[in-house]
Amino acid sequence: MAELDLSKYEKILFKHVDQEGSDTIDYYLKHGGYEGAKKAITEHRPSEVIDIVKESNLRGRGGAGFPCGVKWSFVPQNTDKPKYFVVNADESEPGTFKDRVLIERDPHSIIEGIIIGSYAIKCNVAYLYIRGELVYGYEQLVKAVKEAYDKGMLGKGLFGTDYNLDLTIHRGAGAYICGEETGLLSSLEGKRGQPKIKPPFPAVEGLFRCPTVVNNVETVCNLQHIINRGAEWFKNIGPEKGPGPKLLCVSGHVNKPGTYEVPMGINLKQLIYDVAGGVWKGNKLKAVIPGGTSAKVLKAEEVDVPCDFDSMMAIDTMLGSGAVIVMDDTTDMVDALYNIIRFYHHESCGQCTPCREGTGWLEKILKRIMAGHGRMEDIDTMLNICDRMVGKTICVLADAAAFPCSSIVTKFRSEFEAKIQQGAGYDKRIFTGGPLVQPGAVSRHNQERRKDKDTPNRISLDPELISKPSQSKVETTS
Amino acid sequence: MSEAKLVKFKINGQEIEAPAGTMVIKAAHEAGIDVPHFCYHPGLTPDGNCRMCLVEASNARKPVASCVTPVAEGLEITTDSDTVKEAREGVLELMLLNHPLDCPICDKSGECMLQDNVYDHGPDNSRMTEPKMMKPTKDLGSTVALWGNRCIVCQRCTRFCEEVSGTGELAIIHRGDSSVVDVFPGYPLENDLSLNTVDICPVGALISKDFLYEARVWNMKDTPSICTGCSKGCNVEIQQERNQTRRIVPRHNPEVNDYWMCDEGREVFKPAVSEDRLLDYQLRTADGTIDTNPKNAASAIFNGLNQVSANHGTQAIAGIGSAFMSCEELYVFKLLFDGLQTPHLGAFSRPQREAKSFKQFEIPGDPNPNRLGVERILGREALEENLEKILSGIQNQSIRGALIFDDLLDWDLPAEWQSALSQLEFLAIFSLRDRTHLPQHSCLLPATTFGEKDGSMLNGEGRLQRLRIATQLPRTIRYEHEILQQMQQELGMRSKVVPPSALFKEMGKAVWPQLEISTIRELGDQGIQVESPTENPQRATVS
């Protein structure tokens, strides 16, 4: 496959994130900030904004890749209920860290996107649901929203029109499932974060049973550029059916892990070997998870594939959130799968039976295999459990757990068989089944403290102090 | 509400019509097609979490949960394909993973939906060899206990507490396979509808502490009847084992109680099985000895009252019934005292209490199951005006003899009545409890109570409902209506003693001229509205 010449590619989303002070409104305004929102509100009617975004073929960056404009057009026009625009910043798919960069380094681009999206669906209240663990990001957003209110970018009468918009930032409490559209809405309503049954889809009946649009952070950051430069320009970036810039988070065994902005449709091989500097330590590539751990795994020979929604779908995996996890040939795939399933077991909300029980069972089987007590029939049992989980639950968390499991077990079956045959002789040192912090593991902070033995914080055990209580005890008993 | 449009669709090729918006599972059940389920309950909003009711629909790629899929024109549903069977088996295997399978010691065993569904659709063994999850066993409140291990997290109970009782004590805590029902610290499950959560629990996770280890459900026989705990007249199923009532559970009646009943109502059978229940007749004869032969009861009362009547005139005797008697008993009672030519006819009733209102359920303030029946048969004044007259009559010695009914469950006669009754020359009491501490009685007669009577009662909303016999009377006791009829025989008013069904035939048209039915059988299981519930005495509160 032809390699893209990335040197000619002009960064769009990440143009400013490396710059000093890119998170302030002054910097943002100096570099053409809020022009897109101003243009949308003053020059276009809401329906025109929806048409432009529809025309641009912008697809949701949250994972499913649903066309953004189409989603907006599902919002009923003639309703007396309030409408809501919700931005999903609950970025919790393992391996994903793209929204975090935008939130921390360019929060105003998110606010501008929210203004455009809210205006398009004619809503006056927007929410930004941010993952609870992103404390710095939350602080950055609060600061940015305050600045935006001060400059009149939010609040009453935006850009001299009679359009009002309020933005509230809401912090999650640390649940993967609250990144799911309806789970997020349940959580935002103050309920237990459990996905709701679709239909009704949120666009018809969502937050507080009112029409709601939920978009990903990266999706809304594209909006201003589409408004500013037009849908045609946007469509020229990457494949026509899902164009635009894409943030891909490369992690794992590569030389330069990180978040990269690339045009949609970049070859996965080019991304790994070119952009991310290739597999580390000169090792060979073994497997790649292309779109967060929920996606099906790709073997080394399958990575010559363009990174866009349709091409990934064609080879039965997905681009998902764009989290590319690279594994070299030293990786133990059983251990990797165990790590993934452990996550899904921990994060299953417990609503639907197949997911609640299935994830736990998979973890128990894998734990047993890891401990050297596997049985050959376990492999088929796991595949059968995956089969019984996929497509039988309210949300797709069961699928998200079953897809990596079934794909890793099928594609690396020999490794599982080898591990089971090896039995209890298996080297347990790289067994991740213990506590998340390995006993004996010492943080850098503690390492330094240990070096410096005179640190006053250290509790010194004076032999005299230890012996004294026992002596007194003897005295009282005698 | 306007009639919803009917839509035509197919289940397994069978053409079915149902109003638009009906969920597939409901339409299927109404058409007699079995769709196994756990979390779906017709009285609660569907939740779609158990995934047991998965079916194939022509408008979806994946199997859909039939409890949350509305019917649509031309929809084709398949409930018996291999995919569906595989999905059901899968769900059941997963459901049993962490279920302790302690059926031999579980109270729910025998009426457990998990048991039934596993027998019908489930796998025959489990492939899991790992240890199961352990969840707590604890008290949720004074009435309900939790066996966490058995919970399948269907959320029926939490939805009940949110939607029907509106009290919201229950919630699911933890995540994934650790999730289990629990209460918030310091807020136990204490509401008057709490035991309904036990009824709707599809497994034995929530257990009634009162019924715990009392009986195995397959040994019990069910009798449809009504609760006599208050004027609501909730439709119930009386469950008895070896002629002893063990439990009362609600029976569906959309007009009265829907699927629910209150906790207090489940206790109404307690006086019948209580240890201090009066079981022997004590008829004081002229020579001061006590006769216990029930056959002599009618003549003893009749002679006693006749004696008073002969000495002091017919005006000197009084009859006091109660609002806990069935309509048939009240009817014979009324006829008898009309025959004895006395105007002093009253009825005891328990005092009004505060009505309790829940989101979808009302507990009325009137604790008398047949107050309206008394008003119709004995007259409206019997309950208060006449009682006062009788009380003052006894106090000023103008009334010298009385027959009273004291079958108002655990209610005790007020003090002024107790002292007044001691002034009587002749007193016959039908009582549930041993009243030998009242030395003045001439005849003490055991009364019958809930679950032992046949007959009808008129609830607070004017609905005539059927009482049925669930347990046979203790061998020493006769029915009150029989004794009253025997007294009628002595008066020459009746040729033979007839059962309540015959009394209903006599009474029906005489009391309610517009009544369309003639036999008690026609009341059916759901009762008949004989009066429009215009003024609603149920909701009247007495402070």
C-alpha cells in the first residue's frame, strides 16, 4: 500500500498543542479562535450547520464511527422539550489518551466545537462529562470555561445574536461504562451508571428523557475547521466516506509511543514503523490491537491496512477510539488477554447476565491457565462463552470483552495450548494476577528515600524502644 | 385513554393482533406462547437486563429482549429457533455460575423461576469449576432477609421500591458479578409493602422472615380468596398445609390490588392459628354447670334471649354484629333479630386509622373488611348510632340480654363496653379469644375467622367479592351462620339449615335490587362492582 507523505500534512487538531500557553483564551483568539463558532452563529441557520457537517462526512471519533451530521438530524425539530448537547470526555478505553491532550492543551477548541454543535441542534444547555481521574484536565477545562464566559463566548447573547448557551462540566466517578453513551447519560442524571435500552435513542429521548446528542471530544474539535474551511476541504483529507484528521494513540512496544495526528486512512504499518519509530529493542512485531482493547487483535501479517473505519471493518476489527497497542514477539498473549479480561470483569456494570457472569468466568479460566492449571477444553469453553456474550446485552461492553478474547484465542491458539501443556511448570514471575502494585515494587520516590537513610520521615526502629513494652508487660503479669 | 391502534404481527408464524406499543413478551403471553423471563414483571416497567426473554425479530440483526421490544406492524418474531434456544441456554448457564444451588434449603424452591426455567431450557451441568462468588446473607429490615448468593440481579425489587412503593430503600450495590441487592446504611427496608419484594423475587434472594422454613411450597394448597385485613379487600391466595394456613400471597386483580398487598394483610390468618384461640363452647346451664356440646348452642342462646324477652319484653334484647362478618352472616343475623322483634341491632367496627398512600398503592384508613356490607344489610346507623343507644340501654338497665360478635381479629372491646356487658342478665359472645376472664357471660361461643368462611364481602369501593374456605374448621366449632339459622328454626322462620351459597341467593336481590347475578359462583375470582365508588370512604382519615 502506498505510503502517505506526512511531511506535507498540515496538522489541524494538534497545531497548537505543543505551544507555550496554548490553553489560554488569549493565545486561542490570537490564532483564529472562535472564528468558526462566530461564523456558524452569525452566518448560518442551525439547519445549514447540520447540512455542512453532513456534507463533510465527519464520523464520530468515540469508537462506533457514526456520521455526526446524521446523528444531529435525528433530533426532533418540533418538540417543546429542552434539548441537550453532551460531550463525552470520559475517555477510558484502555490505551486511549487522545482527548486528554486536547483537554489539557487546547480546551478552547472543545468549547468552540460545543458552541457549534449546540447551535446546530438548537439547544441552550450543554454538558461536558469528564472522566474523574483527569484532575488536571478538569482544572484546565474549568479555567477555560471561566475565560470563555468572561469573554462572552458562553452565556447570554453569543456574538451579538440572541443565542444563549450554558456549559456545565461534570466529573465522572471512575467507571468505564460511563463512557458508553447511555451509561454516561444515566450517570449525568445522578443515577447508577448503567446503560439504557435503545431504542429510544438519546437523540429522541436521552438526558432527563429529552432529546440529546452525545459527541466525542475529538469529534467536536473538528467542527470549527469544517465551518471555517468548508466541507469540501475536509472531505479531501483521507477517504471520502470517513475523512478528516485522526488522533491515534500508539502505545506498547514501540520506540516513540504517543498521540499522533495523522490523516484518516494512514497505513497502520506506516504508523507503527514510521510515525511511532518501529518496534522497540529491534524486536519483531507480534500483534496489534488497532482500536482500543475492545477491538479484535491483528496479527503481524495483517497490519498492512489503512486506519479508517470502513477498512478496519472490512477485516473484522475496528478503528474504535484509535488506540493502537503494539505488542512485540516477547509478549505472552495469554497474559495480555488475561490483563484485558481482568479489566472488563472489573468494569462490567452487572446489569445484563451474559456480561456480568461471562466476564467473571473468562477471568477465572484465564487466571487458572496462568497459574498452570489449564485444561485443553478451556480454550473451546472460552470461545463458547464469547459466543454467548456477543450481541446479547443492552450495551456493547460484553462484545468489547468477547471480541479481544475470541480473536486472541483463535489467532494465538497454539500459545494457549502450549501454556496449558506446560502446566504448573510455567514461570510465574510475569504473572499479572497479583495485586496491581506488585509486592516489593518500589516507586521512584521511595527508592530515593531509601538511598538517603538520614531522611527524617523514616521511622527508625530503636532496639530499646522495642524492648521496653515487653519488659513492662512482664512486670505487670508477675 | 383512547384505544391504541391494533397492529398485526406474527409470532412463530401465528398471526397475532395487539395494541401498538405492547411489548412482544406481553402479547406472546396473552397468545399463550411461552417466553421464559426473569426481570420482566407485568406490574413493573420493563428493564431488559436478564436477557432471558431474547427472541429473534425480523427487524433486528441480533436477538432482542422481548420485554423491551414493542410490537410493530408486520413484525415476525421467532421464539423457538436454534439461536434463541442457544441464547437461553447460555443465559441460564451464566446465571447459575454464581448461584449456590442450595434449593434443598431454599424457601423459594418449588416456586422459583430459576428452577423452572433451568428445567425447561437450561443446561444439565456447569462447565465452571472455579469457586463461586460469595455475597452477604443479612437482614434488610424487620420483615425481609437477603440471601445475596442467590440473587440474580434482575432488579425487580429495586424497581418495586421505586415505582410501586416509591420508598426506594433497595438498590444494587457493587459492580459486575459482585453486584447484589442491598439497603443504604441506616435505612432498612421498612415499608408497609416490603413483603411484595419477596413475592416478586424470581429466586430465593429475598425471603420473608415470617415464612422462613415454615413450609415447602409444593406441600401447600392454594385457595383464592380475599384478605379481610381492611376495607380494600385485596385478592389473595391462601396457602395452607395440613389444614393450617401458612402464608397469604396477593392475587392479581387490576380493579382492587393489582399484583400487590400490604404486609399487615399477610398477618390476618394469625388469630386463626393463634394459641389462645377459643375452641370450646361454654354454655352456662340453669343449674350453673357448663355445657360444651356445640349442638346445644343454638337452643341455649335462643332460650336465654327468650327468657329475657319474656321477663322484660322484646325491647330488652339486643344484637351486635361486626364489620368482620360476611354479608351472608349479617343477613341471617338481621333476619333473626327482626324475628325476635327488637330494634336494637348494631355492629362493632374497628376504629379508623390513618390511610397510607404509596406511589401505586393505597392502604385505606378503614380497617373493617365489610363495613359497607353492614351499612347495606343492617343499615347505616348500625355502626354508630345504634351502638350508642344499645350501650346507654344496657347502662340504664332497659336492655337485659344480648348476642354479640367479637371476631374483630386482635381488637379488644372498649372498657365501657366491658363494664356495661357485665350488667346483663344474659350474654352470648362469639369470640376468637378465650374470654373466661369475663365472668358474666352466659354463653361463650368460638367464632370463625379468615380462611374458614364461605361467603361474600363488600369492600370499601363497593365491590362484592368472594370469600372461600381454605382450612376446615377445628372439629369442635360450628359456623355462626348455622347457629343463627338453627335459632331461626326455633322461631319457625326457617325449615332447614342451608349453606352460604343458598343464603346468597336469598340475600342478593333483597339487598341489591339491581344485582345481575343470582348465585355466589358468578362472583368469580375477581368479584363484581355492585355500587359505584362515588364517595370514597377508604380514603377518609380520622385523626
